[in-house]
Amino acid sequence: FSTSMVSGGTNTALRLVAVGQMTSTASHAANLAQVAELCARSAAAGAQLLCVPEAFSFIGTHFTQTVAQAQPLSGPRLSEYRNLARQHKLWLSLGG
């Protein structure tokens, strides 16, 4: 977990961005709990944006595991991450 101040371009206000490091697993619940903790820490530090790494939600032992558990963007899994963003008043960059 780290934070960095960035310029708003032509806007002179500075924004605090948090970068979360985590170890993803094949457990969606465990990964969600890790991101929830990163959200809480980021919000407490005053960040407006939290970036988490690729495979933040799931990493299986074989690509077929990943494909088999895929959901649409409107599905319940991403809904949980949207709820975290609302709860902590953060923008989330999920695997971007």
C-alpha cells in the first residue's frame, strides 16, 4: 500500500492516489476482503482513487478456472466492488 500526490492537470489541486498491492487467490471472498482493507486504508489516508493489480478478484491454477467463473460487468461480483467504492467514497481502478 502506498500513496502519491498527483496534479490535476490544468487544475492546480493535488489528488491523493493509493496503489494497493495484494496476493490474489482462487477465493473471491478472501480477495474481496483484501480489497476492502485496502479501501479502508486508502480512505483513511485521504486518497480519492485506489488502484489494485490485475487478477485482483481471482487467480486460479489454470486459465480454464478463470474462464469458468467469469461474470458480466453487471454481475454480483463487481457489484460488491462498486459497494466498496461507495462505502469508502473512492474511485477504484480494478486491474487497470
